[in-house]
Amino acid sequence: MRSYRPGRRELQRQFWVLVRAGLARRPAAVALGLNEDTGKDWFRQAGGVVPAYVTVPSTGRFLAIAEREEIFAGVEHDESIRRIAKNLGRAPSTVHRELRRNMRQPYRTRARPERLPGPWDYRPSLAQRRAERLTARPKPAKLATNLQLRELVQAKLKERLSPQQVAAELRQEFPDHPEMWVSHEAIYQSIYVQGRGALRRELAVCLRTGRALRRPHRPSQARQARIPGMVNISERPPEVEDRAVPGHWEGDLIVGKRGQSAIGTLVERASRYVMLLHLPHGYGAREVQQAMIAATQRLPQLLWKSLTWDQGLEMRNHAAITMATGLEIYFCDPAKPWQRGSNENTNGLLRQYFPKGTDLSQHGPDYLEFVAAQMNRRPRKTLGWRRPAEALGRLFSTTSEQPGVALTD
């Protein structure tokens, strides 16, 4: 039997399925037996936007590639059209039309259409591509045909409005003119996707992320249970939310150029006190574990009650950290950075010292200490313009003076 290799469209679909599941574009291409650069090119051509044929389920009205493969297997085994149709759960006429349209050689006779006269050559990949080409009905993008709408959207994007804000404003400004409405997804596609580029690609710098390519959104279930034994943030004690008691921290990494270096960041929730983790040998689970244990030895044990982190794999060894330090570790929900709001805000401030796209491994522990001291000397509005170091000192002294509290170093 001849071996079957999926067509380009099916390979692209499988590639995007892997990307949506969390695999990087190069490993996704290699997993399908493709060149690394092929995945890179497909990703760039799509602007990082997952194509609709990956996310929109088939209605079942038309034959799918899997059914065409079954037809291919049937004709290879010299099965009748009726047998193939029965195995598929389709009408014999459906299979007959499929073969008639896609046979390399025309039928010699139509006297007995239930059998396949030879010679013949049916290829499911070619049949699938032909069907997609015939069923595609490209619709001009609204932003490409409506000049007034396009100029208005571009002006709003230059004012640093997000596509979602632009779409909402247009509905408010033109409630009775649907032709002046456009979805935020259409705006993203017009910026990023080749062939739908009604908006200039340079407008991507006006978006909050400023990315030249869009980062695909993974479904939330794709990241579930990646870290064994993790405790969700919903189980965190209520006292953490109050910010009245010191000792509850938020943590994360800021990553350097090409993801090859990182610095760990810790923020105490009540005082906004900052500590930085030096990670000179990478930011794997073992390196982060060692840096966390070392950090907890630099402040009294009383100030280490809990830590809230995202679901990054660098915290796989959270149980070992808890055992060594007594620190209770909680994990945020996927794609909800506001659950670590103090840490996210601090990471943004730290980019003054550690710009994006730079090599963070060049910074030694002395410089990290200097930056942390700078951050802890900054007056903060949320603290009534007190400095984090001062606020932490006050909270610590108040807590340590309470009856029954023992101070340990």
C-alpha cells in the first residue's frame, strides 16, 4: 500500500493545534517532520494569529480529510463504493461524487458506478486541497473597503486605544450605522495577518504589547496540572488579601533576551518591599529553588509566611522550598496576572534597570542589591508616600511586639 503524507493544509492545521497546546513554533514544526524554518514562516505569515479553520469545528456537511483518508484506504483494498460509504456512514452517492471529481483518470463507463473501473489514482491530500479551494469564498475585509472606517480606526490606535476599546467606541459613536462597526478581532487580523492587512503593520507598535507578531492564546486547560501538588490561590488565607500582616510575598521572573537569562523578583504585599533573586546559571526549577531558600535566610523567619507565584515551570520544586523554609506557596490561575498585582507593577518599574531584549546574566549580585535598595527607597503613593523599607520596618515592629510572637533570625 502506498504511504500517505498529509497535505500542506492539514500539516498547517496540525502545526497550529500544537502551538495552541503550548508548543513553541520550531518544536511544533519538528514534531511534524518539517524544517524548523517552515514553522517560523507559517507563524510569521499568519502574524501569530491562529487561522479560523483550526478553531472553527467542521459542520459535518462536507467530507473531512480523515474521511478522505478512509476512502483512500478503501479503494486501496479494492472495496466497493457501497462498502466504503457504509464504513463512513455516508451515502454511496457522496463517495461516488468524491471519486469521480478527484480521480486522475476518467471513468471508462457509468454502467456500474458501484464498482471502480481502472486505471485510477485517488489522493486524499489533493482532493482536500481542491475542496478547500472550491469552497473558499474570500470576503473583502470591512477595513479594506470602508475608507472612512479604516482612517477612524487608525486614528484611534495612534491614540493608544486597544482594539477592544476602539470597537466599543465605534458602537457608541455610530449606534445606528452598523457599517461603522468592526470587531476587535478584525482589527488584530488587519494588522497582523498577511492578505488581510487593511491596516498598516507599523500600527502594531501602538498596541500595548508592541509586538510585531501576535502571541497565540492557549486554552486555559492547556496549562492545568503542569505542576504537581500545586495549591490554587483560591485556598490562600483571607489575611493575605488584607495586606495588614507582613510576610506574604508575590514572585515572578523577568526574562532577558531570547529567554536565555532571567532575574527572580519578590515583592512583600503589605510594604511593597522588593528582593531580587540572582540566577546566573539559568532559571530552571533547581536554580529557582536554591535562590528562594537563600533569600529567605536574609530576613527574619517571621517575614516569610506565604508566596504567590504564577504557574511557571520554574516552581516545580515548590514542595522542596516549603519543606526547607516553611513558606506556603500558592499558584495563580492561568492568564490572570492581576492576581499578583503588586509583583506585576514592580516588574514594570524594574524594566528601567533591566530593559527588555537585554542579556540579564551580565548583572551580578551586587548590582541586583543596588537596584533592590533603589526600589525600596522610592516613596510610594499607595503607602502614603512612605518608602517600602520604612513601611516594612513599621509593620515588622508592630507584629513582633504582639504577645506570643517570637523573633527568629
